[in-house]
Amino acid sequence: MSATEPALMSLTEIAQAIAQKRVSSREVTQSCLDRIAQWQPSLNAFMTIEAEPALAAADAADAALAKGNRQGALHGVPLAHKDMYYEAGKVVSCGSKIRRDWVATTTATALQRLKDAGTVRLGSLQMAEFAYGPTGHNAHYGAVHNPWRHRHITGGSSSGSGAAVAARLTFAALGSDTGGSIRMPAHFCGVTGLKTTVGLISRAGAMPLSQSLDTVGPLARTAEDCALLTGLIAGADPADPTCINRAVPDYLAATRETLQGLKVGVPTAFYVDDLDPEIARILDETITTLKHEGAEIVSVELPDQRQLTAACQLVLACEAAAFHKRWLIERPQDYGPQVLMRLQNGLAISGVSYLEALRWRGPALAAYLAATERAEIVLAPVAPVAAPTIAESDVGNSLDAEAVIQRLTRFTRPVNYLGLPSLAVPAGFTKDGLPGGMQLIGRPFDEATLLGAGAAFQRASDFHARWPEMEMA
Amino acid sequence: MTRPTPRQVKAMADAAGVPVADDVAARIANSIGPAFEGFAPVAGTLPFDLEPASFLVVQNTRAVS
């Protein structure tokens, strides 16, 4: 693998290189397509590959640029996204058998904003069925494989997004995070992922799972790349009234901040309990780096996070079952066993229990913010372990399946329930060569501080800049 | 709030219009039970005037501007 391959550059670098005509969109697109052709058979990261249309779009982008017409900040940059973002006229499978041939009639606002910025479509990326699974297994399309270790999971539900960004098949990808679906693949695959504040980015045209918890966000190689993408897709949208009408900060400018004087909270319990020793070591080393860069570490005693996890599960299960009710009646046989089981869980939650879990969300957020008042961000592992193997996490619909899933996602769900932003950054490797990520959890709509801290951490470390020496299947 | 029994799950699924078999009801009760137990300390304690939109109030009043 040559370090001069265009596909190995970051999103920010390649966008500048194309704009300055140091490389053409065709060369960049071809570089990505070459890597996709080489690695897709072993990774299974893509749902569809659209090579010829991508090259034609790249040629059109080059022709426009030659005439002085630069469409936007990502002119001519090839990208692929989780196959749950609707694009009019395209099949959007949502990782399911039920929507295997479903053609979208509208385009997701987030996707449209990236198209308006000039991106080229490489295809679509694999995902957990209906985004309801944290491992990367998919009963219909097969598991996505971790580029760092072929027999290990990628995490989900944005499994293809995590694998494709890590393997340098795309510069970045949209994911979605309802219970950890951006941060888990970022952690397991060694990439940077931003779970945004509920209400920051429009969900119009994004497949729903839970209207209270769903968030749109990017996975990319660096915090700077996440900042670039978030700045392009955030902001009010008439098609999604839950998207807050706030001025979009200059996230790229925020990435030039340092860690000097930043107050970083480290929880005294829950997020530091029962960690795999390798993850505990990575957490300790991250704290050391942050201190070295001038951050002030403060201990924070959080309210009982287990109650947040439970409330999150009640809300998610109930809302997901409601979205899927028609298909649960008409096409239960077309779901994978685990997704069917998890959707059926929602049937056991009464309206009163569901609303009680929703009503508590305000007081729970207020209590969390009060407990973390002394800190601008909170540092925590994304998960208590590095990527397990595909075999050991393939629990299907067994009796302990939900328990296994809950253990994997116990550090991500509280953040979803509170609707907070969280940036997952690569923070180290286990002795077996698997990546380990840390999450920086922020206050509502304070993605700028997270991206600034993440970028500063990445200037002081090189975990984000490593790419896997991939094994063939 | 205690974990639902398989019999209660079956009745609720029926009421929701998505009937399930006995073994499925038992599996659901086993899967979702821990969430009910985890939320039990909160259940039944919330003040009368609290509505779900209080989340947005807290989010927006405590947001970083």
C-alpha cells in the first residue's frame, strides 16, 4: 500500500487537493474504487458499488472545476453512506430483506446537503438490519468483517461505515446513532465518530428506529473531518420540525483549539467498572495524554447510569415496535431472528411505562448536567471490551442475546437517553492489535468543544492515522 | 415496576394486535425484564406536572450557545 494513494488522505486533505487541482476527482474516485474492488470480498462493507456512475460523476465534477465552477466544500469527493439514507430513485435496503427492492422517492436532507456540497456517490454501505443491532451481524447480507482482524466484529449498526472508513475505502460516511450505532463501530474499527445532540441534524429521509433517540452523524478518519461534515449537514430543516433552529457553529475553527485548561471529567463509577484490562490501560493512557496537553482532570460522580440505560431500552424498544408493527403482523418471517426478537420486546411495554420513561428524560438530563457542572466534557470508554469475534458474538435470538447486547452497549445508551453529543476517538490498541476508542461526552449542542478536544488529542497521538494491514478472507 | 410475566406479555401483545406464541412470550419476558427492574427505582415516583417536553426545556436552557 502506497502512502501516496489518494484514498489514504483525509477528507479535508482530499477536498483541498481536488479544489487546488493537485488531483482530479476521477483519480480520487478510481483510487477508492480500486481499494473497494480489492477489499470488498473480504470485508463485505458495501451494500452496493456504483463504479461507472461514480466515475461519470467524477468526470463531470472535473469538467465543472476546469470551468471554474466549484459546487461546494466537497466538490468531487467520493463518499458512501449507511444504506438507510433515502435517495430518490435509489434502492435503500435499510439492511433488510423487507426493503431489499424498495426505491426511495425522496432524498434525505443530510444526504442532499452533502450532494449540494459536491460529493460523488460510490454506492451504499452495509448496516445492521433496520439499524437494530450493535455487532455488525446481518442475517440477510452476512456479517461485516473488521479490517483490523478479519474474524472480529465491526460493531453496529453502522457496520459498513466503520469498516469502509477504517479500510480507506471511503473518506467518511454517514452513520446513525440510536443506542451507540456510530460510536460502537468507531471504537471497534479505530475511526472517529460523532454522535450528535438530538435535534442538531435533520432526520428527514433517514430510516427511523426511535423518534426520541435517533441521531444522524459522521464517521471519518479525524475529528477535523467530522467537523467539516457536521458543519455541512447541521441546521434547521422544515422537513424535520424536531431539528432545532440554531446557528451552526464554525466547527472547523473549533478544531484549532488546544486542550490547555479544558476541564475533563472522569467518572468515579460505572464507566470505569468491569473494564477489560486493555481498555482500562487505554483509558489511563488517554488521561495521561490529556493531562500532558494541559487539560485539567476532575472526578465526577454521576447519577445512577443503570437507570438511564433501562429507560433508554424501554423507549427504544417501544418506539421501534410501533414503527414496525405493520410488518410484525404481515411479514414476521422476513426479519432476521434477532431483530424480530428485539422488535417483539417492545410489545411488552405498556403506554404508561413508555411515557414514564420519556417523562423522566428532562429531570435525568438536569441531574446529569448538575453532576458534571465542573467539567466541560466527560471522558469514558465507548465499550468495556475491544471487538469480540464474530463467532462469539453471534447470539442470534438465544435466551441470553439481549443480555449480551446490553453488556456491549452499556456505556453508549445513557448518552442516547440524555440526547447528548459524544465524539468517539481512536485512543489505543490492545496487545492483539485491536483498536480501542474513548468517547468525549459533551453538553447539549456543544459539539464544537468535543471536536476541538478530539482534534487536539489527535495532534498529540497517532492512533487515528494508522490503517490496518488487512487480511484476506 | 416489576418485570412482566410471560402471561402478562402474551396479554399485552394480544392487546397490541400482534399476538405471540407462549415460547415467544417467555423469551420477551426474559429479554425485557432487566429494563423494567432497572427503571423500577424511578417508576411511580415522578411528579404530577412533569411532561415529556421538559426534556427539551432542560436541553435548550442548559445548551451551550
